[in-house]
Amino acid sequence: MSKLNAVRNGSRNRLLQSLPKSEMERLRPAFQEVPLTFKETVYEQGGPIEYMHFVETGVISLVTDLQDGGTLETGTVGNEGVAGIPGFLGARTASGRAFCQIPGRALRVPLQRMLAERESNSPLADVIFRVANATMAMLAQTAACNRAHPIEERMSRWLLMTHDRVEGDEFPLTQEFLAQMLGVRRPGVNTAGLTLQDAGLIRYSRGKITILNREGLEGSSCECYAYIAQEFDEALKASTPRILAARR
């Protein structure tokens, strides 16, 4: 995945950038720009999906709420994709919950309009199907990663994916929240964070993470980051070339 890229077709969303300009102009009246505020619910687990959100900036978390009150993150959505794919694929209710993890903004479209795009087999529907396949690959890889890889590698992967989707090198993040997303205890996150900080890769202070050494963080991540990035790059290969991070 690339660091947050330049505006094209009037959007920072890579999925929308892959569309021909004429197609984007046709769709523009259907889009409503909305803010994404911290912990804002996009859709509830077991509830209907009424809108699809094409993320411009920020991050939406896809999570499963467990019966014991715990929450486990299964994936994330940033400017490479769209939240609400289960509804687009025909699900009447959501099997998980989606909420805003990092504040930003999105272009929102009613699901019924998107279903009409699917029925007409439009260029937008075609690219959403490709991104849906990449999203399913991400969900599967994240599940495998959470089971098989050490917490330092998983934390590096998570931080890299978040860094790709935000403006700048600093973003809000508490250890408690990260522990919840990685499905581990807070002391484990604290130890892993100190390891990365002592290596000069990140700085953690007052609920904020700063990426200091992007290349080093990539080296400390498991292979899952590169695999997920490649899946989305392949899904969006019709778009303009990625603008790679100049933060080396």
C-alpha cells in the first residue's frame, strides 16, 4: 500500500481514482462528503448496512464483538478501499462492526444506489468486486497473522497499514486501543512498543504514535504487510501508479 496519495478525479480514494474521469463525473452527484470522527460507528454487527463509505483520509476498523465483551479487529479500511462491501455483495445484515479508528473523511453513497451500479455492471461495480477480493484476502491474512506471528511483527504491520492512510507521520493511538485491536493484553503491547521505540522506529508519547523510521518498521514487520499491500495493488492496477512514500 502507498502512503496517502495525491488527489485525482477529485478524490484521494484510490478505488475512485481508478475510474475513468467521465465515470467519476457521472457518479459525483451521488457522493456526499462526510467527516469520520473517532469511534463513530459506520455500521453495527447484526445490523443493516445503509451506506458505503469510500475513505478519503483516516481509518475504519472492521471488528467482531465477542460474547464475553471483547473486541477483535479483523481488518481495516483506508483510502485504498470502501467500507460496506458485505452489503454490496448481498448481505442483509453485517457479520461484524465497522467504526472510525483514525479520524478523517469519506465520500458516502447509499447502498441502494450502489446495488443499482452492481446490477448495471458499471465500471465502479467492477472495481469494487476486485477490491472485495483483496479485502477478503486481507481478512484471511490478518486472522493468520494474529495467530502465528509475534506481537512485535504484528504491531509493526498494523502501524505500517495505519501510516499508509494518514496525513503525516503522527497519529492518535492509545496502548489500550491497540491491545484491543491486536487481541492481546496491554502489557504485551507496552513491551512490543518499547522494543520498537528503543530501536528508533517509533516514538510513543501521550496517546500519540510517531513513525520515525519507516524502512526499519517495514523490516520488523511480518510478511503479511507486503502480502496485503500487493493484493490491493493488483486490485487497483488500473489506477495511476502508486505514489510511494518519500519517508525513507
